[in-house]
Amino acid sequence: MTPFFRFVDSVGDGTGSKTMNVDGSVTPQVFKLAPLAGQRLRLERGIFFLEDAGNFTAAGFGAGAALATGVSIEVREASDDSVRVDLTSGVLIKGNAGFSRYCHDVNYFQFGAGDNFLSARWTWSKAGAPLPIGGDGYLAVTISDDLTGLVDFTLAVQGVYT
């Protein structure tokens, strides 16, 4: 099997913006990871990276306040964008501690001067099974709040081509 490494992005094929610190408060912004033509993917894990200036709290998102709506993660159908699997089960990530509902490995880092960051590793293969993504589906991360105050927010996905 061949390893697969890619960020979710604004287009879904690896060519769009990979930073999710956007304003989705009026129009939700969807970041995607979709297979290219003829590809099938088995997504093993995703690593969230959240960077901000200031100290993080459990309830806040980054160093700011909790999100009003939250971040959702789903597997959707390519043909009509319908939800195939709701990975957050309707309980969206609104604060830093919210990553712990889905990701056992959540780490907060402070190195003194400069920005602080959080990383959260969601290992889907250890949650029951890897996520299969074929030409008929894609992974979707929906941003429905204004995250422009963050320094950076990304999701790197790792897996294999099948």
C-alpha cells in the first residue's frame, strides 16, 4: 500500500487554501479532502493544528471565546453533499477541550514568548475502522464561525491509497 498525506483544503483536491482560520459566520466554509479520479483512500488519522496568540482555556477556541456554532467533521456524498457519516454526531467542537471528545491525543504547547498551539490527533482506525473515501465521497470540515482571529488552523490527514 502507498502512504497518503494531504491537508483538507478549500477545493478538496490539494490545490486550495489549507488554512481554516476563515470567516464562516455568514456563509459556512467547507474544507474537503476528496480522492482524485480513480483513487480510493483509507484515512487512518487526522491531526488538527490550532495556533493563536495568548493562553488557551478549556472552554475557549484557541485563545479566544468558545465558538457559537462549532466545527463539524463529516463524510459526505460527492453527488449531492448529503452526510454519509457525521463524525461529530451532532456535537460540534466549540472549544479547545471539545477536541478531547473525539481525539484521545490532545496536546497544548507553550514555549514562552510567541504563539501557543494545540494539536489533536484523531486516529479513526483506532475508533473502529479507518474511513474509506472513494470517488463517491469526501471528508468535510465545516467552519460556521469567524476564525479569522486565529493565527493558523489546519487538518492534516494520513492514510493509504487502496
